[in-house]
Amino acid sequence: MPSESNLNINDIAERAGVSIATVSRYMNGHLEKMSQKTAENIQKIINETGYVPNASAVQLMTRQSHLVAVMAANVDDYFSTEFFKGASSILEANQFTGVLFDTDSDEARELSLLARIGHQNFDGLIIQPLTNDADKLRGALKANLPIVVIDREFETDVFDSVVTDNQQAIERVGKAYREAGFKQAVVITEPISGISTREERWQGVQNIFPDAEMINVTAHTMNSEKVYETLREKLANGQKTLVVVFKERILLSLLPTLIRHGELIEQIALTGFADTALAKVIDPKMKLIQQDPFLMGATAAELLLKQILKQGQDGAPEKIVIAAKYR
């Protein structure tokens, strides 16, 4: 007989006088096919022996690791960390663990990480992708995992997804400023091509301000003084202008520069997408478009668990839109 420290699930089954499958069902909380007496007896033996199931063995038996890969576009952004917290809250409540991967806004890194995930024993994937090519995503993953996409949309709905009403949110804001006498709009953003959220936001601006202009920047290397000078040139006509910043990190970099120079403040209304209160601390009068990344992450986890536990309905992928707020 093995020592207590070397016990395996077969030893527990022998001592309880039941099958390995019965012990496995008990350890995974599936008590509906066993009597209360059997369950109590298995628990008594586990308590007496101090048996701790080997995680790898349990995975082999159940074909589940209870691990979920959660891939964020950039953990430097509040949105990414907050949606991970939301996803983790739901996963952990259902005895799953989210494992965070950061692509650092690098598509090559994203594809490499997807390949690694595909070779590990994950039960599913929640991803905020950089690629807008579903075939490329699946090809890199090389595994038929349940997938939920967050904060991005593909040309065709191939995955369950959770998104913000980006275009409609911008249009609501733009209409209000247009009615208040603003004649033009300038957008400050990272390159929009291939990133559905930015493309939708740009379309929303253009629908209200057809002659809107764009200033392209890179969040990692942005020079707020240069952006300020470019903006000043575009506002040389003196018209009241709505300035829309698509990313909070860029907004926070630019705002102190605008305040320091001051001369543009009366001519522009500055707004953008921001999920923290920091911009409002700097300028309490500012109104911002706010998503709910925690709720989006939690919703994505719920959709994924439906797939993993096979509780979802067959048919078209499910898409949930969570409206942004302007406040």
C-alpha cells in the first residue's frame, strides 16, 4: 500500500469501494449520480488521508484544465487590465482561472502567443485582437478552442463577441456639439486601418463632420508639443472645433500641454474615450466617452463559459453590445 503522501485517485477509489469515475465526479462537484452516503464516504477518506489530487491527472481525466487564456492588446491601457479583472471575477466564481497574455500592441507577438496557447491545455480564449483576420487568428492558434472576442469586430461574425457602440457613441456626442455651434472636428488617434474600434469611431465622426481631419500619433512615442503645434495649424481659421481623442493614454499626454499653452482652450472642446477619472481630475469640466471594461470582460467570460460548458445554443455567434456613456 502506498504511503499517504503518494496516494492517487485509484487508491481513494479502492478505499471507498467505488470506481475511479465516481471519485472523479465527486471531486468535480457532480454529485447527482451518487448517493449522499457515497459522497460522505469519499470525503471522509480524503480528509483522513489528506489526499490532494494531481492537477495533471485531473486534466487528463476530465479533459479540462480550468484555465482560460485572456489576451490583452496592451496592459499599459486601463481598459485591458480592467476587462481582465471583469473576466477573472466570473471565471473564478465558476472555478476557472484566467491567465493574462499581453501582446504589447504588436501583431507578430500576438500570433506567436496564440501559437503557444494552442500548444497548452487551455479550455478557452478571450482575446482583444490586433489582427482583423479570423483565419489568421485560427491558423496561429492551431487549436479548436472556444473563443470570445472583446472590443473588436471582424468583417463577419465568426466568434462570440462583446463590443462598445463606438460609432453610435461618437455620433451622439458629435450631434450635440454640432447643434451647439461647432463647425469642424479634428481626431487624434493611432493609425486606424485594421482596428475595428478606431474605424468605427472615425466613421462616427465623419457622419457628423464630413470634413473632419485626423492627426496620427503613436502612443509609445507621442510628442505632445508636436501634436499641439499641428493642432494649432489646423485651427488657424478660428472656428469652434471639436477635438476627439480615441485613446485615453494619448488624451492624458496631450491635456497638460493644452492647459499649459492655454490659447486653444476657448476655441476647442476636447473629448475622447477614457475609462478612468484621471482626465477629469486634471480638468473637472471635461466630458468624456466612457466604456465599461469590467462589465465587458465579465460578459465575455460568461459567453465563454457557455461554450466550454456547452450551455449555449447552436447557430450564429452571439454579439453583445454594451453602450458607452458620455459624462
